[in-house]
Amino acid sequence: MAALTKSAVAVIRHTKRFLSTVPALRRLHYSIVNADLFENLFWHDVMLANSVRMEKYIQAMEKYVHPGTVVADLGTGSGVLACLAAKRGAKVYAIEHGAIIEHARTLARANGLSQNIEFVHAHSKDFNPPEKVDFIVHEQVGMALIDEDMAENVVELRDRVLKQGGKVLPGSFELFIDPVQTRDDRRLPYIWEQRIGGVDFSSLKPDALPWTSGKGYDKRALEPDDVSVILAHRNRVLELDLNAPGRPVIPEFVQYDTVIQQDGRLDGFCLYFSNFFDKELGFYTGPKDSRTHWACRLLRTEAREVKKGQHLHFEMRIPNVTNTATWTWDYKLS
Ligand SMILES: C[S@@+](CC[C@H](N)C(=O)[O-])C[C@H]1O[C@@H](n2cnc3c(N)ncnc32)[C@H](O)[C@@H]1O
């Protein structure tokens, strides 16, 4: 029995490794995981309670959606965006690949909006409407912005179904990674940095540091007030415009150079993003911005004193966009 379990585990590991090496299979695997994940109402509770997000979507609907506008809602989930558009008189195609679509149907029916919304239980790649649409609304934004395969899904749909002059809402995103100091009482040192009651853990330091080895143990979610100092502000590593012609390419390597703006302790790098519907309408998810459900990620490092004026070089590899555990980074201070 033990031997059987061991071989089964080996087969599963092997299959997972194989799936991750073929991009088309990796996408298929990710999309199954994604549909299952969003069946859980917990995530819809969290997203609907994010008032920063919901207020901006409502404002975007008020600005762009009018009676007769045709809208495709990519990934309708609970149905919230489809219902908001339908309330403004739009004709909506609500596309959803997961079983959560049944809740969206119920929501529309209970709010008297069913006649304006056609529900499509399918992956967006299999959605072929009889007409082109004025807007694609979506919220395919992952915790690390790009890790829900947003660019691939939205642009594939855009190129097939969006009218000329139509718009993806939201379409403009930036990814930032700032060096930060965390509050002393919120620091999470690596095990080998610990000295507890005279016990020195430094012997546990690995040869390959975790943030350079892609083991996925080196990132954590931050509460907004976990960060006490941003050592250098708004360091952009990626810009994404889903309304620009052509296929956006997510680079496998990003980097920046900056100067440390004040003395402090580097505890890691804070990853956050901006999300804009147009030049005026949007929001940031940084550690000093209004709180959203997209908790900033701390890319951990060993603690290190830094001085104002030091030069910082940061770089990150993104071998598999939908699996942040594979992302690795490194930095140099001089
Ligand atoms: C982050 S949730 C957003 C739900 C809802 N639009 C909202 O704003 O609250 C993303 C939803 O898109 C669905 N989804 C993701 N990729 C999809 C795809 N390519 N085709 C159809 N549905 C997709 C997921 O199952 C999930 O319900």
C-alpha cells in the first residue's frame, strides 16, 4: 500500500511538472483551477466588500454604459458587473466558465434584469456572439496583477468581438515593486535570522537563498499598516495597456534601478499595482493607498540596513505567469 501511494505521488508530481512545461497545457490546467476556485462564494464576498474596487466599477459604468450599449462581461462570477451594466440599459453577454454562473443567473432574475443579460456558460475563448460589442468589462486581476492570465484572456476576446472604437474596461495597469521596511512588531525574519533565548538559528541558512530559488516560501501578504517606510517610491516594472493594438507580451524578466530615498532597514520588496479605466478613473493598491482585497505582497529578503542615496538594482524572473511561486528576484545595493 505504501509503495502504491509512493508511485501515485510520483505520477502526480511528474504530471504536474509536465503540464507546467507546455504553455497550452499550463493554461488549460490553470483555467480548470481558476473555475473551481471561484465556485467558492468566499472570494465573491471578499471582492464585493472591496468598496474601492466596486465604487470605481460603478463610476466606469456611469461614464461609459448607456441604454443600448452592448457589453461582454468576461468572467461574470457573482454577476455583479453584468447586473450593473444591465441596470443602465445595456445588453449584456455574461460569460463564465465556472459553476458560479448559476448564482449570477439567480441574481439577475431576482433583480428583474434577466431580459437584458444573456448568460454564456463557457470559457471566453469559446464565446462567439452574433454581434460585436461596445465594451468588454472584466475583473481578471490577480493578487500579483498578471497572475490570473488577464492579458491573454482579455486580448483574445477583444480581437474577436470588440467593435472598432470599442474599449476594454479597465484597460490600463502598472505593476510596482518598492523596497520597504516593515513595522518592527510585524517583521517576519527568516528562520536563520532568529536568535531566541540564546539559541542561534544561523546554522539553518540554506546555500541557495529562497528568493533566488523559486520555492514559493519567500512571499507573504501584507496588511496595509505592516509597512512603516517605503524606501523608494513607485518603481514600475511593467505597464499593460489592453486597449493598445497587438498582443501584450508579459516579459519573463523585469528590472529597475533607483536610489534609496531615506535611511532604514530593507525587509523586502512590496508588490502592488494600479488599475485604470481611463486617465482619470482608477486606483492604486500600494501600502499607503486605500485598502483593497488585493493585499500587497512582500517579496521577502533578509533584513539589511540601507542609507539614503544608495543605488538599488532590482530584477525579477517570471517563468510561469500564473504561478507566482516560480517568480524569483534578486537585488544589488551599492
Ligand atoms: C476575479 S473574479 C471576478 C468576478 C466578477 N466579475 C466581479 O467583478 O466580482 C473572475 C471570474 O472570472 C471567471 N473566469 C476567469 N477566466 C475566465 C475565462 N477565460 N472565461 C470565462 N470565465 C472566466 C472566474 O471563474 C471568476 O468567476
